Amino acid sequence: MTHSQTNTHKHYQQLSFSDRATIQALRAAGDTATVIAQKLHRSKATISREITRGSVTQLDSKRHSHQVYLAETAQAMHDRKRDRTGHYAFLKTGRAFFNALARELTRKPRVHSVDSFVHFYRDQGKACPSTTTVYRYIDAALLELDNMTLPKKLRRRIKGYKNAHKRKNKKIYGDSIELRPTAVNDRTGVEHWEGDLVKGIRLADEPALMTLTERYSRTEIIVKIPDYHAGTC
């Protein structure tokens, strides 16, 4: 017997308000659920369920009732149902948890990480979202926290071959050196210094050399520093 196997993964994508507006227009034009499904590249079952959920009863000029699909009504029903789910509901019902999390992660010295605080909160018998959900909220800027308050996450490499050379979470200390003025690149102006740090043994408490080079005159200053902690320079 021959078995047909495939590694293709199907990802379901919910209907947007634009899709629902298209359904309303096509229904008003007399298209069936089958035709609408073909035009939107969706399954017939998806379109049929959507039409059923989003239809309301209206009266015509002769006071005869009939079902009409309305995009705004369908979208409102979808939003209400989504807000009742756990993923979105925690944003409304879990304010005490998120406020406590913000206090803990901004406290100095800090005791908890996101993961440890989630477990600490649950051990007290209180409900809270998972660690993954909290990180998702932070990435989506839904909380008062941001990735700058998570130092380990800023250094974390994103898994996957597509992200091998990308840094999603990165501290921005200022403009990139690639954006420096043309006069600096062409060495046509004075008083433009370029600094560098020369390290030998990669230990934070070992001596290092700090170099400063004036790009126009090539004047160079070399200073030995006891270590390369931030406070030393």
C-alpha cells in the first residue's frame, strides 16, 4: 500500500475586518458561500460559519424579515469573543500581576526574573499568564515594561537559521558610526576623534589599552587602563 506523506504545515489565519467587508459586498451582490470562499482563498466551511455568525435579521419595505450579513456586526462579535479568551483577558483582569511584575523588574537590586516571578506568583495561589505570554506582551509593547529592563534578553541570540545574523533585542546607545558626517569620512575636518579599546586577555580585571585617533592629523593618544570596566574609562 502506498502512503502519501507531506511535511506541509497549514497555518490558520483569522478573518480581518477587510475580509468581512468583502464578504458583505459579495453577499449583497448575490454570491454564494462557495464563490466567496474561492475569491478569498478560504474554505467553504469558514465562510459559511462566518456568514451564520455575522447575520442579523432585518425588515424590508414590505416588513418581511430576512437575514443580512454585516461586517461591523461580525467584527464586533469577534472582538467580544476574543476579549473573553485567556490571552487577551489577562490584560484586563491581571493588572495586579503586571503592576507587581513591573515593580519587581525595576527594583534595584533586582531579585526576580520574569520566569521566577511568574512561579513565585503562582505559588501564592494566584492566577497569572505564562512566562511565554508575558514575554509576548513585552515584545508587543502592551505593558509598561520593555526589553531594556531585561538585560539577559538583550544578549540572547534568536534561534533559527533565518535569524543567524539578526539582533532583535539590542541596546541603542546612539547613532551608528555609519551615519557620521561626510567631513569625518573624508578626513577634511579637524577635531574628529575615533576611540577604540585594545584588549589582551579576555578578563574584565586585566589591563587594556584605550586609543584615541584624530582622523585629520592622525594624532594618536594611547592610555593604559587597569581594566575595561565601564567606570574605568
